[in-house]
Amino acid sequence: MHTRTGTLDRRGWLTGAAGLAALCTTHRLVRAGDPSGRPAGQPVPTPADGLGIGVVGARYQGSVIAAAARAHGRVVALADADRRVLDLSLVDGNVARQTGLSPEAIYADVATADRHVDYRRVLDDPRVAVVLIGAPDHWHAKMIVDAVQAGKDVYCEKPLTLTIDEGRAIRRAVEMSGRVVQVGSWQRSDHRFRTAVEMVRQGRIGTLEKVEVVLGRNVAGGPFHTAPVPDALDWNLWQGQAPDVPYVPERCHYTFRWWLDYSGGQITDWGAHHLDIAQWAIGSVPVEVEGSARFGDPVAGTAPADRYTVPVDFSVRYRYANGVEMTVADHGRNGILFTGTGGRLFVNRENLSGRPVDELVAHPLGRGSFSLYDFDNTTRPERSGKIEAIKNHMGNFFDCVASRRRPISDVESQHRSATTCHLGGIACRLGRTLRWDPEAERFPDDPEADALRSRPQRAGFEVRA
């Protein structure tokens, strides 16, 4: 069954401390004015063989989520800047190991003519109602905006954005289009993490005082060498909005995340998961951030760099509007430790522990008592672990596509979580304490920091909303 509560406007939540606390839990109806002409709330018609699904970026995670989406529709189109992904020869072997489906099975219904280098051909396909985006981080904003403006509903991998201002552009585009967008921060649909957040918010550890997050270290590497661009790869397209630099194999595919041109390293990679969960439990947003980091040689920002440009090591401290302090480290036991006036609990992808957790035996907290999301489908089983949780996360997305409800990892919550990640990255680059105005979404009286809310975008690849 689904549970529902009332709906409120986003801006109304931003007035005062109570509004800041509620910001992370807002789930209102998608705006009327659906480009399809359907009234708000009217279900999307589903053909006999399911909604048509297009996949953009399929080397690894894009194919993982495509496998999950097959339970709800039919994958009919595929796009990737690398033709070796289109012919499935470069799809990561972990896809089949993790999902139990071969790439050939996942894309069995995608004809050769429906496999494109240019993702816009997928958006042009009238059969495609839903677009799954598994492209690198620097492409997320433009692809989401283009997709919703084309009238598609979207499931996009995390992190939502490369910069803070991109999140504002996505918000505008989604509000104007009335489309449903789910971000792949699937830990929100993992029963272990959801239980931890509900426990904190329902006072099972008393009043929350401190959160300690460990993400893991960035990868150091280089110097690397330029190489001829593979014939199968459209390197210009792959670079997108980022600076045009000579091809270096280590810039591409999985290792893109260690280059600041395309990502933010662990603080946006794992941070999009763990900081999102931490912030959901805190129930507020940051107003101050302090970071320190050690960068390699050459200094980050020099281009073209010949080695990974993310920090060699980093630490961040946040102060929230409700007084909670959160620290983020790159070493220690990966996970999140919540400390309150009445106890502590720890959660990661393998474990939920602490005295308050032990007390659940005598004082259960069932799903019927969960209160942080108003459209839970309790007919689905409790699932934990990446692949199992993605099944529920994808299910929530398709529930919302049908009902025109806001999904559990909606654009507003994920923009705020991504902003928290970006604030940490900016503080690390500047090496000082920064004040943040979460309503104006600016650094007050700090033009140096404010300039880092966005980046120059290469002509032809701008995000326009």
C-alpha cells in the first residue's frame, strides 16, 4: 500500500529554522502542466509491453539500472559516446555478475538502428517515455534538462550535478516541465539506511548532536600520457562541457571521477550517498563549512593536468542551521556514525549497530511507523544491499511516473545533498571557513567562493534551463 500526507511549496519551507529542517523531507505533487497534456496526478498510459525506456551511458551503472528497469518497461533505445559500449563489448563484466543478466539480455530489444552515439536521438524517439542516465557526472545536468524539456521522465545516476548552480537549473527545468526525476541515491531505498534515518529523526538516540562520516580516500595516479583517440570513441562528445584537452585514457570511463574537470572525487562520489543519508537524518542544511586538503603536483586547476587532480587527502567540517555538527573524513571505517544525547548508532552497507539498534527487539520501529517519505510502497519487501535496494529505488521511480508523485530521491533533496558535497569541495580548494546562505544559495560577501558555484561550459554543451 502507499501512504500519503499533505503537500507544501518548496519556498515556504525555507522561512526560518523549522523550514530549513523540513527542507530535506518535502514531497509535493509534481506541477500541473505536463507536456503530454495530462492533468496533474493522472496516471501515465502504459502500453501492453510496458513503458519505452532509453538508456544513456551504459558502460557500467547505466546497465545496472537498465537491468532493474526491465521489470517495469521495455528498453528500446541506447546511447553512448563509445561505440564499444553500443556493441556491448566494453560493458563492465560486473554488470552480469551483479544483476544476473548479460548485456545481451538487458538490451535484447534494442535494434542496431536504435543504438546512437548522440544521446539526443534517444530523446527524439517517440517510443521512449523514460530515460535512464548513467553517463559521467559532468553530463548529468545537461542530459536531465534536455530530457525533461523533451517530455521524458528521468532516472539519473548520482551525484545530481557537477556544480551548485547546475542544481538550480535542473530545479527550474523540472518545475517548468512537470516531469518526474529520480536520482540514483539508492541508499534512501535501502532498509538498513532508511531505518537508521527514521531512528534518528524519531528520537531513538535522543537529540542529535554530531554526525561523523567516512567516505574513503581518493585515488592518486600519474603522470599519465596522451594517446591516440580510439576510433570507436567520440572524445569531443565525451568531454562535453569540460575543457577540450588531449585524450588520456585515464580521463575516460571509470577513472573520470578522479579528475576535477568531470567530478569531485570521493566527496561527490561516495558523498552523494553518505552525505545524503546524513543530511536526511539531520533534517537541516549547512550554514558553515570548513575544509582542508592536500593536492598533488601540479596544483588542481592547471590544465591540461597529467595526473589525477582530486585531493590526495581531505577533511571537512559542517555546521548546520539546527546546530548539528558533521565531520567528513577520508580515512577510517566507511559509514556514518550518529551521536545523540541518548546514544549512538552506526550504519554502512553491511551493518546497522549500536545500543538503540539492539533495543529495537523490545521496541520495534516497523515500516508502518516510517514518516520521512509520504509515498512508500509497503507491498515491496524490505531490501538492503546495492542491487536489492536499487530494485526498490527503481520501483519507487516507476510508481511516481504512473502517479505523478515526487520520488524519494527527488531533485530538491538531491540538489541540497549535492550542494553539501560541493560546499565541502569548495572549502577544501580554498582552505578556509566559508559561510553559506541556504535560502539565497550563495556565499555572503565572498566573491572568491561564490565564483566556484559554477564553471565555464564549453560552447555547444551549455546547460540551458
